[in-house]
Amino acid sequence: MKYLDEFSNPDLARRLLEAIHEVTTRSWAMMEVCGGQTHSIIRHGIDQLLPDGVEMIHGPGCPVCVTPLETIDKALAIAAEPGVIFCSFGDMLRVPGSSQDLFAVKSAGGDVRVVYSPLDALTLARENPDRQVVFFGIGFETTAPANAMTVYQAQRLGVKNFSLLVSHVLVPPAIAAIMESPRCRVQAFLAAGHVCSVMGTSEYPPLAAKYGVPIVVTGFEPLDILEGIRQTVVQLEAGQHELRNAYPRAVRAEGNPAAIAMLRDVFEVTDRTWRGIGMIPGSGWRLSERYREYDAEVRFDVGGVRTSESPLCRSGEVLQGLLKPNECEAFGKQCTPRNPLGATMVSSEGACAAYHAYRLVGTA
């Protein structure tokens, strides 16, 4: 496929690796923020080809993985309600709640459906005016514009039986939370290119300056990641800490103004709990007052849900970059993709799933 194969060229990858080796004189630890980048790194063995001492720390950038357990349990409660059509992307159906997942609700008779767009859920609401249709809106800034547009359309069309269960999280506050952790080892970040394609890059220079860390925006193909690592190491070796854009074919400094305008209309910033990490102030979105009637959490009164995590699951440490997946005692044993203890083993972007798929060796 044009503009894809070119960014997997092995000869160019070899040259970039040589450039990284040439410039590296010290040990460095950098975090790739996005789970899609983690999968590419593990699948292609990029971390194993880097100079000794250059460590890739896997970050919390998997939206499925950081959706809080209490939100999963709220989704389960809503999906089990009679008269509800609960819609979700497929990767959420096997994410474990406190005692079950959405597949279990479906097998017990709940009307749980996989859709490919939030607009599909809105169409279902228009086709089933006697049913309540709920879409599970999760993700980072990347998926938020489509969810915002769907709520906007529901209001414009007067569709009253549609609502959104919102669990959107924001990347910049998470970077700040990681840097302020007393156990932090991160010296630089590879920022998520798809997030920056929506929001632009204006929020990152202040973070780079405040915490003294280079931040390089990268894509997801092998050459994208290698170039991002090269630019990061160059900065680290020179004692610099600036924002650089290594993904210019997709990311502009101003982002997507139309999408940003829609997000600011439909959502407002709120504190958000991240699964395995905890509360990060100002790290999420909720529906603004103008659209609050479409908030499924309010409509179904599920605010009092209480949760409990598996005592065996250490996904929180994985999400914070404090533990590699195969260092968890349950990895590949009690916890597998068929029997996941945590979301990081379920999601297509989860670090535990990546290690299980491409590197099921050296288990604890």
C-alpha cells in the first residue's frame, strides 16, 4: 500500500538504526505514549535492536486499558437494563469488570451490539424509538471528535433515546502525572501522532520545558518510530528538551481546527480516573452542560457503582512504565488473552497483549 510500505523499508530502517547507534554514548529511558506504537515496537523487535542502555518504557496510551474499572461496571449495569441496546466497539466486549464482561451480559440476554462508528448507534436509536440506545464512548483525543459529532447530531435531529457513556482521557495531563511520580524513570517521550493530528502540538512545549524532557511526535510504522527515537536521542545527548515533529505528513502544529471546535462545544474538561493509575486532575472530558441530557451515566443513575480489581493483576504498574508485562507473575499463566485479568491483556493496543503475541518468553 502506497505511503505504508515505504515506512517499513528494511534498508532505511538499518540506516536509521546505525544513526541511532552512532549518536548514542549513554543510557537513556524514553516512553512511547501510545499503545499502537508499543505494538509496532514489540512486533518489529525495535527495542531489541537499539543500543545497549536505550530502553523503551511502555506508556499508558491504550484507551481500552486505562478505562476505569468503575466505568466498565457502569457499562455492564446499563447493558443489562431491559429495553437498552448497548453499542460498543469490539475491543471493549472482553474487558473484564469486577465480575464479568460485556460478552457475559450479552450471553445472559442483554442486547449488546458491536458497531463500527458512533453514528451507527445513532442510526439504531432512530430506527428503534421505543428503545434506549447507548454508545460506549472511550478513547483519547483521537476518537473524541466522532463521538462529539454524534451527540451534536442527536441534539440537532431531536433524537431523545440516544446517550453516550463517556470515558475520554487526555494525553498531556497523563505525561505530567508520569513525570511527577516519585518512581518515574522517563527521560523523554515519543508523543502519539494521531492525537496530535487532532489537537495539534501546542500543549507539549510547556511540558518539555517544565520537566526538562524532549518530546518527539511520531507515527506508527517502523521508520516513523526509529526516526522519532533518533531525534529523541540526539536531543538527550545534547542536553536539549524541546518539542519536535517527526510525523509532519499527518501532524500540523494547529491540529484540526474543525474537530477542536466541535470538541470544545460538546465536551468540557473534568478530572478522570485511569485504570491502574488513579485520579489525574483535568485529564478527561465529559459532556458539557448544553449536552448533559445525553449523558448515559446521568440518565441511568449508575453513579454509585463500587469496584474491586484482581489482586493478581499488575497492569497498573505496566501502564505507568514501572513493570514490563513479562515481569508480572500472572503473565501467560493465570492471565492470557482468553482469560484476561486486566485490560492490558485484552486490548489490541495493550502492552501485555503485545508481549503475549510477539514475545511469550522470559515469563516471571
